[in-house]
Amino acid sequence: MALRVTFVAAAGSSPVLAERFEDDRPLDQAGWGEVQRVAHELLPLAAADLRYCSPAPRSRATGEGLGYAPLVQLALRDCDMGRWRGLTLGEAMAREPQAVDAWLADPRATPHGGESLLDFVGRVGGWLDTRPVEDGCRIVAVAEPSVIRAALVYVLKAPPATYWSIDVRSLSTVGVSGRAGRWSLRLEGTCAQSTRA
């Protein structure tokens, strides 16, 4: 028995270099424009048997804007960044350069007082492994790019450092299929190109 899960990256709410840890800002006008431009391509995913989203405002808004009416899943929340919540990487680096270096180098490190990369990957993977398994069941999940990167590291059983090498663009899709502990990556659909740099 296998199920298919398609992840949809939430629309952007800021340029990539201005992304903030655990960003809880709503979708801005440009983000809504992105959703409107690709809605016709992503609308067929609304036919999935189960539709989920992360609790982040832009993920919820993206799911609603695409007509998915998704259920919020706390396990799909962004990595807990502790005292760095709301900062950009550059801001965290300016305040605590050695701590940021340690965090980037060691997947077990939690210099920010939040969640380690390993724990984050494990949490997202645990969510994936506990989805109801019915042969052919289709799931769509709208989440932050960081959550999708964590899911891919888990699915591929890749070294944690792989997380930093995965680029997930807003409104892109990627699929996985299988069941708990036995997942395969499925390249599918179109990738909506963001106008943000």
C-alpha cells in the first residue's frame, strides 16, 4: 500500500534575502499575485483525498487561495528558531556570528535555544510517516520552503547538510510516494517561477 503526497511551497511574502526565521507575516500583495498567476496550474491538486497546510499565515493563505480548504497541521510548522525568531539570517549573523556558524555546521546544535535541524527533520518526517495509508490515497500539503526541504532530507535519507543545498521556490511542487520508512521522491508538475530574487 502506498500513498502520494504532493508538497506545495507557500507563496512568498518577501524577497528571498529578506526571509525571516519563523516568518508569521501574512501574504503580501505580490504573494497574492503569485497565487493568482499559478492557480489554474495548481487547482487540480484540490482533488486530493486529504489537504493540509502548515500553521504559518502565508501557507494557510496560499492553500485557501488555491481552493484547497486545507486543515492546519502543527507538525508542519517551521523550525523553532528560539530567540532568532523573526530575524533574517544576516541579522542573526550580525548579533551572534559564532552561534550562527555553529548552527550551520552542526545539525544537532541549538544555539538559538530552539529546535535542532535533526529534530526539525525528524518532526516533519514523523508527520509524513503517520499519514493514513490507503493504496492510491492522494495528499496535498502547503508548507514553508524550509518544511519541504526537511521532508526531502527525510525521504531521501540524506545527510542533514543536504538541507542547505535544496532550493525550494515559492509555489513549486514536489511529490513523494510510499509509506512509513519507505519513501520515494517523485518529480511532478510545473514549478511556478517566483518574481522575487
